[in-house]
Amino acid sequence: MGRILAIDYGDRHLGLALSDPLQITAQPFGTYTLKDDQAADLAFFQKLVEEKDVEEIVLSWPLRMDGSPGRRTEITREFAVRLETATGRKVILWDERLTTQQAQRKLEGFKGNYREKKRREDQLAAVIILEAYLEKKRHHADHTPEGN
């Protein structure tokens, strides 16, 4: 069983989180700033997937509060396709509604500068996404009949 990588996909900055090898916990794994070179971005993720034994990738899916696609939906879908092709790993699009607000609430007392707070917010949003995904996987596994 490999790790799961979660990506909170932003305009320029991506928050990253990784599961442990048993896919039980989610830990922040820093941020990544997109380059003006898609090949360099994909090479970064190819290397990360190999080095960390990533089995699948969960990518934040920007939906509006009513569930309809937002302005970033198509950009995110295109990134997901490129990422899946480059890494050979399945990319799961995960509803990110309210994750940024949850991350901001958890950082309300943070005393660092804006850049550091934003970096932590991006990472924490990725952790929240990964925790929700891991919980769904556990719940599904708990409700699957034996032998299936």
C-alpha cells in the first residue's frame, strides 16, 4: 500500500499533504509554487510520486457552494489530466468547498507574517482534504462485504 498525496490547487501556490504508508493519517508536506514551465511542474510531481511511493493523488475540486462548476474548474481538470498522464497515478477530484475557511479558522491565532500564514493555510487545506478522503476510504472499506 502506498501513500496518498493531496494537493490544494491554487492559482499559483499548491498546498501539499501526504498520508502515512498505511493511509491512516495526513500530514502537511509543504507548498509548491507553480513555474511558468508546465514540464518543470510535472517533473516535480513525477519525482515526488516516485520518492514518496505515492499510490494515488487527491486534487482539490473548486465547486461553487451550490455544487456548480466555478471559474477554476476547467483549469483544475486540465491540470488533473496532465498530472495523471505524467505520474501514471490516478487523480481523484475532491470537493474542496469550505476547506479554506476551515484552515483559516484553525489559524486564527497565528502570529506570523502574511506569507507564512498563507503557506500554512494552503498546507492545512490539503491536510483537511486528505483527512476527508481517508475517512471516506475507511468508511467504504468498513461497509464492503468480505470477499469483494
